[in-house]
Amino acid sequence: MDNEYIFDLLHKATEFGNKNGADFVEARYDDLTLTTINYTNDQVKESSTKQRRGLGVMTYVNGSPGYSFTPDISLEAIKNSTIRALGIAKATDPLNKMKISYDDRPVIKDSIEHKVKIHPRTVEFDEKLDMLKRGVSAAKEKIDAQSTIGLWGELWGDKLFVNSEGSEIYWTPNLVDFRITAIAMTETTQARGGDAIGQSQGMELFEKERYSPETIGKNAGIWCKEQTEAVAAPPGKHRALVGPRMGGVLAHESFGHLSESDFVVTGMSPIADRLGEQLGSEHATIIDEGISDYGGFFLPYDDQGTKTGKTTLMDKGTLIGYLHDRGSSNKMNTATTGNSRAITFMYPPIPRMKNTYFKPGELTFEEAVELVGDGIYTAGTSGGQADLDGTFLFKCSRGYLIENGEITKPMKDAALSGQILDFIQQIVGVTKTMELFTSYFGGCGKGGQYPLPVGLGGPDLVVDEVLVGGE
């Protein structure tokens, strides 16, 4: 679809909305292609390519928002959507106690194409399927697996945005995701091991040895075999080395959501009205940014046309920031952070994270293990839950015992639980190396909008005391 034509439609929506009573209008367009391949037990169980394309309009009347969308790319359709959005805004205005004010901001004219060396759209299906087959084959070389799963996912396309100020923004999101899982049965249990990589990169990502199909598959097989021989996790409180994937989940699920402005403004978050307080140890610095040198998801602008930038939420244990959309930043008289996001054009944007992680520290990995002494190492995670009071419980998909400053036996059935504000106070060391990932198959699920691509990961964290559940 021609960008000039789309921009013209979006501008007409803002003009039409302003003429019919809107104080402010934002209009956006998504054209995203999503491809999925599921290669399970040596058979293609799914092969699909879908297109998500449509227009969305947000209008504001007396500070009350109204949102509508259409998949019909025409002038009549977007005018009708604008009228519906206006009707919603006017209908909710008398009952709305959370008015949103909009100040005048500079007009933004920007076009950002995220360039990759080998775009996934230029690579044929057979080549992607061959990558999955190679990964599965490498896993089988390491373990006699009863079941194997290979997953490929890609997302790419165009996003366009305009508003009543006359801003005009174009950018191109993209990500690729490759994962291999091996499952083996013993007499007493089912063992499972998997490895994955998701990044906003092109196919050149898989030319790196660490992320080649063979390495991903080999790791899946090795880690599955470890689980067949693993010892039970020791229950109780232990010193722990928390790996990038578990640490990233904690940064996002347990702390990041508490910092989102809709929860802060309404007082639902336990860190509301606590700016300037020392909530964590001096080793706890938490960042949220749109474009990271560490990887993750490429996000130059949010869905309100705000440049994303870098936001420090916690600096050496001191809470110094929250995550805002335009409305909450005005209400709290602070700078915007570019955190207004929606999963598709069918949803209104809400305050959500970008790439969220603990900042690297000074330790080498070996020094971190030695600092733990006796405890556990959580190298992977397989889900769990976190609540708005800060409590959490996350399962460890891959873990190890640490004895006398060395990683020893593989560990099974571990789960970390606690309260995030207690957790960040217990951080006593952080490694200088870190990893940041994104995902096609997972992501943030706030507000029923799942899965929104975000960046997760970080360094390894040495935590003085964490509650471990085991057999």
C-alpha cells in the first residue's frame, strides 16, 4: 500500500475529527505480516502467513478518549471510524473522572526503516523449514527424544502515524524467532529442554555460531538430557545466581508493570508516590528503552508518536521514574517516555513496556558464581505469575546447584517466589555481560492484548536470599 495514500487518509481522519468536535486526534495504520512454522515430531503441523492491516483512530473530547478501528483502507471507512470514536468519547465524558490534557508539542516528521542484511521475506519457506530440521537433528544427536518441537516465527511490516499537531511518522518493525524443544521420558518423569533466540534482526542472526540452528538444537538436547539426571531443588531460602531470562522476567513482570503510569496514577501500584525513595540495593538499576545496543525489540516510536528513548526507572536502588503515555506525563507533570503501545490497530494504546532489564554491573560470570558460594543458579524460566502487589512465583526450566563456588549438578522442579521489593533489596552483585531477547511466540499480555513484542533479559544477578520451592 502506498505510504502517501495512507498518510493522506490519516490526515483526513484528524481533520475530520477536529471539525466534528474533537479536541485532539491520533490516527495510525498497521500493515504487518506474521509467519509461523510448527515442525513437531518431524512433521509440519502448521505453516501460515497472516496479514494484519488496518486503521485506528483515537479522539479526545474534554479529555475523554474514544477509540475505533477499521480494516477497510478507504476514506469512507476511516471517516466512519472517526465518527464512532467521537461518539464513544462524548458518551463517556460525563462519567470520566480521569481527564487527559494535551499540551502543544513540536511537529515530528520522521521516517525510520530498520535495515537488516537478509530480510526474512526474501528467504523461501523451504530454507526456514530446513533450519528447523537441522535444529531438531542436532537435538536428537544429544538425546533419544520421544518428542521434538521446532518453531519459526517472523513479524515485519509498516507502521504509520499522524496526529492533530501535524506529526507524520513511519517506521518498520521486525523480528525473527527460532526455537527447538526436546522431550524425553524416563521411568519416573518427563524431561524437557529447549533453547531459543528472538531478535529484531534479519536472517544473518543465524549465521552466528551461538544462534545457529545446530547450536540451538544441541543445547535443547543437552539440557533435556540434564533434566533426566537432575536432582530435586532444595526448598527454603538460598543465595542465588539469577540468569538473564529469569532476571528479565522479574524486571518486566514483577517490577515493570508496577511502574506503568495507569497503575501509578490510580494508586494500584505499591510504588506509587514513592519517587526518590531507596527501594533496592545499590546494585539494582532498572532500564526501559526503545532501541537497545543489547538487542531485543526495535521500537523507535510508540503508538502516540512519541520517540521512545531510554528511561531509568530505578537508579542504584532509588526509584526515579515511571512509564508514561502522553496523558499521564501531562497529569504528573513529567517527560513522556514513549510507552503508549497497542498490539494491533484493533486496540487502543495503553502504557506498556519496551525493552526492560537490570543494568549490567562489574562482575565476571565466574566471580558471580564464586560470590554465591553455596546456592542455586536459575538459568531459564518456564512461566509463572506476578501480582500488582509485587508478589511473584516463577518456575525455573533449567537450573543448577552451586557448591563451594562452582556450578555442579543440574536441578529440577525449582520455583522462585517472593516480593519484588524484597528481591531487589537482596541483590549483592551483577555481571558485566548481559543478553536481551524478544519473542514472536510470547510477550506482554496486559489488558488482554497478547502477545505484544517486548524485550526481556539482562545480566546475571547475585541475590543474597531468595525463596526456592522444590519437591
